[in-house]
Amino acid sequence: MGLTGIQIFKLLPKTNCGECGVPTCLAFAMALASGSAELDACPYVSDEAKEQLAESSAPPVRPLTVGTGDYAVKVGGETVMFRHEKTFVNEPGLAVLVTTEMDDAAVNDKLAKLDKFQYDRVGLNLRAEMVAIKDASGDADSFVALVNKVKDASQAALILMSDNADALAAGVKACADRKPLIYAATEDTADTLGALAKETGCPLAIKSSDGYDGLVALSDKLTGMGLKDLVLDTGARTAKQAFEDHTVIRRAAVKKVFRPLGFPTITFPCEMADNLMDETMLAAMFIAKYAGFIVMSDLEAYSLFPLLLERLNIYTDPQRPMTAEQGIYPIGNPNENSPVLVTCNFSLTYFIVSGEIEGSRVPSWLCVQDTEGLSVLTAWAAGKFTGETVGTFISKSGIADKVSHKNIIIPGYAAAISGELEEELGDWKILVGPREAAHIPKYLKTWKPE
Amino acid sequence: MDCKASHEINPTGPNQPIEKGETLDDKLGNWKGVNDFVYKASRQAVSSYNFYSIVYDPMTTCGCCECVAAILPSCNGIMTVNREYNEMTPCGMKFTTLAGTIGGGAVTPGFVGHSKYNICQRKFVAGDGGLLRVVWMPKMLKEELKERFEKRAEELGVPDLLDRIADETVGTTEEEILPFLTEKKHPALEMDPIM
Ligand code: SF4
């Protein structure tokens, strides 16, 4: 691998000015070493240091962004083969395909689905965030019309696809401000499209008909032209070959720091299966195995939701516990007579507990205390869910103004804190709730304020 | 003791006896037997490990260590921060970021995870100058370790070392704490360069 944080640090200005976004040069060096930052963020590195660092500090898979604003999709930046080695960094973008062959209604339908199938989970909005617009006939006018239509109807990040370089150029110019991905430069079109990408600042996909060698040659050629943001397509359209290609590319990038293949990939389950189920299965594989962009023919709740969850799970940093925000969560329109429960902020705990409360249909107030992502028993054992911490949190939370009673339900596993909590909270009555979340509904149904 | 028991319960488990073998470097704490084991266990990723250094081939942790130490280059010393301290530290990273940096099998020169009591043991980063290198730690950690710390400081001939070490009341950047260290004549400033 590249240089260690300390080696990089020695080359930095050591002024700790903080302009790179982290407070010290050392912290920046560590971020560089782990591939999660880019050298350009520091305005003060000397040219000489830059040269030395460029090679080793650039992430082995180049990070790049397609789209703008809320729908900007950042991919690449990966540093490992397997999630358990460290973490995967940037989720692959999920795109739905529209083509110039589709009628208006069909296009509207796809765009509507993109808009509709969004899910709020874990405090995040899960959704597919891209539209791939394909020119099916090589006709610039109809392509530009479709690009404009999609652009006006949706904020999604765009992938523009055409075999005709002129049509592609026209389409890209129509939406260059949205930073679309240009798909794709081949041996024949590398010069024209390379120039187009350079002029518009848009990332460019490359596709070779000549295996890895062809791809490497193309990539070298375009990097030579000064392009930085490339996306790879080996052209494989069978599960086995595409899987193999993705593995080879990631290995070359991560294990050998082979720059010509150090780019995110694009893959097309939509061209690899004839029904949505198979297509979804393929997409699931590519989420786990290294794809940068995944283009689907269609989105349905049953196909998209599992993919979104899979993506979330795989790209969640396993080194940090997931947390819910500290605060009071009203569940089911609670009023001043509703029960008050308290739990920790490990997100699994939060979801299970809030889910059970919801399931009970008893409107309740759920107070979530920041335990730094530890679950109830662990937090209790670590001294982060004690009479004192819960007491301080409850007193400050403002829950007392929301209810007219003074009963608070603590998790059964934290029964040991009830005495201490009573002292902390004075006039509150501490009720020990069930140990298992599954028993919450039964408990709440019989609960009465005292 | 715990490790022995664990090994007896599960002979192929996470606790394995290791023969130290030939001593390769007694200052940094480098043993051939250990290196061989680490090389094999890490599947050729790590070939050398120093017991007593934070700068050269330091230890990795699982990320659940009580404290993380980091070098502070401009102070020519190291800082250490305990898990309970949530604020910014002079190295520019909070505990959680630090733990993410060093944990999970990553060998990260300049950083090492350790336990609280380890700080007051004789071998704590002995290869880099030991306890005398410590220039910053959170006040709460200072207080918690006071007794042990002072005993060890006495052994080192700097009984008031703890008072010469900066904490968050002095500052949380290297710039802020350096004048304090200079004023208190912190021994680390006189030592060989840390890197
Ligand atoms: S911008 Fe450069 S000089 Fe400033 S703190 Fe970051 S790395 Fe150091």
C-alpha cells in the first residue's frame, strides 16, 4: 500500500491551519492515508510534496460525482476488497432506464416511480437517485427532447447513453449544468467524447470491445488528455463475466494500485436479464461486488426496497455503531396522558422499540438518550445509561411539559438503575418495563398513568 | 490469566500462546517469534510488530481500547485520550475518529490503542521515551490515574510530571499547549525528535 499517515504528515506544511476541513495536518494526513480525503483540499502543499504524495495518497479507486445538489451521486473512493477489512465508502448509484423508443406515458411512469419509491429509514432517505437516458435510434433531436423532459421533471442525476457521438454531445450540452455521466467513449469516439468531457467537466464512461487491454489503453489515452473522472464498462453482459470483471478491476486498483483501472464501474442488469426478478438479483450482486453505477430497466417497490436496504447495510461503516438522534420521539400522536418510555440510541434498539410501540397502537412518547450507539445493556455496563445520565437527559428533554403525569418506563434490562433514577428525578415514578421489546405492546395496552 | 483460560476453553480461539523467540530489538520490543506469528495470523499483511513503540510498527487493536494515544509532532510528544472524553483533542481528531483510525487490524504508525493502567506501566511506549513523552491528556483521565501516575513519575525522577502535562483547560490544539509545556519545562521538549 501507499505511505502511512506519518510519512505523509512529514511532507505536509505542519501549520495546522485547518483549511483542509480537519483541524490539523496530522488528521489530514491520516485521512489521506486512508484514502478518504484528497490532497487538493490542502492549499499549501509544496509542488515537490505534491508529486511525492499524488501517487500514494490518491484513493485507489478514484472518487467522482455525477449529478448536482441533493441528488449528487458520489461513487468510488474505495480502499478495500472486503467490507470487513475496513469499510466500503460510497454507495453505488441506482439508475432507472428511459429510452427514446418509449412513449411519453412509459417515460412518465418510470420517473413517477423514481419519485414515489422513497423510504425514510434510520433517519435517512433511501431511494434510487439516477435516470439513465438512452438514445435508441441515433437521432439527436429526439434524444435532446427526452433529456430536456427528464431534466425538467426530475432532479435525479443523469446518465446519457448513445452510440452516436453527435447525439451524445447534443444531449450533454442540454444538461451539462447537471453534470451527467457521458456513456460511453469507445476506441472510435475517444477523441471527440474526451474533448466533450473536458469541455463540459462531466465524467466520462469508457467501454472497450477489446477486454481489459482495450480498457486500459482507453483509460491511459483519456487520462493523457487530462481527464480525471472516468467510469469503466468492460462490456460484459453475463453475470459470470461481469462479476469476474468487477473483481479483477477492484483487485487491480486496490491490491496493485493500478491506476488505469482505478475508477468506478458502470453495470447494466437491465441488459442482462429478461425479467425484473433476475435483474434485481444481479443488481444485488453488483451492490455487494464493486459496482459504481447500476442501471435497471424498471423500479418496483418489491425490487427496489430490498436493494436499497442491502446497499445501506453493505455501505454502513462497520467500525461505528449506527445511532438515532437523542430526543423525544412522538409515536402515534401522543397526548398529555400518553406513556413515556426511555431507551438508548443504538439505532437497532430504537427501531425495534419504536416499531413495537407503533405496533401496540398506544400513542406514546419515546425518549431516546444518547448512549453513543450502545445498546441498553452495553450502555448500562459502560456507565452510559445510568440513573444519572437518564435523569439528566429526562430533566432537560422537556418531556415534563408534554405530559400531565409523572411516570416513566425504563427498559427491563436496566431495572438496576431505577433506584438511582428515582433519586435523580425526584417526583417521577419509575416503572420497569419489559425486558424484550416484543413484550412492549402487551405492557402498554394495560398501562395507566398514576 | 484470562487469556490462558480462554485458550484452554477454545484452543483454536482468539487467545494463542506465542513464543517470543529471539530478541531482535529490546528497546522497541521486537521479537522474532512474535513477528512470525503476526505475519502468519495477518495473512502476510503485517510482518513486524513492536511492543513498546507508537511510531514504529505499533500494535493494532480491535477498536475497543480504553484510550488512544497519538503523536503530537510539534510538541515532540504524545497525547492520549480516554473513551469517555468526547471533545476535540490536540491531534485534531476526537476519540471516535481515532478509534476508527487505529482499530480493526489496521497498523497505524503514530497511533496506538491502550488501556488506562498501561499508561503508568514501565513499558508504556518505552521505545519512544515512555511516560515522559506524554504531553496532553484529558483532565478526567489525569484525575483517575493520579495515584499510579505519580508513583511512576517519581520512579522516573520527575515527580511533578502530571502537572506539567497539559489538558483541555490549557488547550485542545498543539499551538495552545506548546507555550504551557515550554513554561513548565516538560521533559519531552528536550528529548530526541519523536520521528
Ligand atoms: S490545509 Fe494543509 S496546512 Fe492547513 S491544516 Fe490542512 S493539511 Fe495542514
